[in-house]
Amino acid sequence: MTLMLPLLLSALTSPLLAAAPAAAFELTSPELAGGKVPEAQVFNGFGCAGGNTSPALAWKGAPAGTQSFAVMVHDPDAPTGGAGWWHWVVYDIPASATGLPAGAGNTGGALPSPAAQAPTDFGAPGWGGPCPPAGDKPHRYQFTVYALKVPALTPPPGATASLVGFLVNSQTLGKATLTATYGR
């Protein structure tokens, strides 16, 4: 019996029986895979002539307990005196979602119900693609998906991107970020 106890303890602590580590929360996009924002996603205005189509996004490995998601796209390099520029804000994405299709942020786009979009720094809800000032170094566009511990954020009507960002960050279990660049 005394010989079996060390064998039993050894079996219980074996790496084969140890729980597998949780997969890392990861965000990907076929359009942004090369690290640069293609013309199809660039804004159409302010001197830019892109397609202004939101890119497809996919995520996996969300933390346990996730009840909804939010997606926020920010340009920290925008010449706004330090505030950057919000390009897309989507919240109340159901926990069953594993991504957003290309064009989801455009008028008539396929956002999963009950997802909603907040106004961006362009002044309206929906995708507003990159359009940095001509001659600036390429700007960074940070696409972040947030796993939230609540099923809905319910910001007040007309809430700004910053207010939604505050609510998102107060309810975050985890996040995954993908950065792409664009310059002209």
C-alpha cells in the first residue's frame, strides 16, 4: 500500500492530467492580415477616395464568463491634441458571436442582433475608415474586441464614443487587439 501512494500522487500530478491552458483571446481579419489597411476600408471623403467598408473581424478564445462583446477602432496618431480619433464603436454584440462580416459597420450591414453602433468622431454611428492627413507618417489603427461581463451596456441615446468606451472598460473581462497602419 505504501508503494502505491507515491504512484498515485505521481499520476495525479502528471502533465497529461493537468488542465490545458486557456486559449489566448485573439482577433484576426482577412483584410488586415498584412498589417496595412487596404483601400477598400479607407474613408471616402476629406481627400480620401476609399471604399469605406468595415473589415471582417473574427475572434476566438474569449474568457470564461463572457456575456457580450464590443468592438472599438481607434487611431491614437490623429492630430487631435492627444485624444486620437474613434473610427468605429459597436457594442451589445451577443456572446455567441465569433466575429463581424465585412460591411457590418456600413448602412444596411449585418450586425448581429441586438448589437448597436455609437457615433464616431465623424459624427455618426457606423464605420468611418482611415483618412490621415496627407504627408503624415502612417497612422496606427487599433481594432480591439472586448469580452464583457454583462449582456448589454445600454448607454444613453446619443452616447459618445468616449462614454461607450468608459462603459466598455468598466465591464471588460479581457480584450484582444489587432493593429494595422495606413498613410497617404
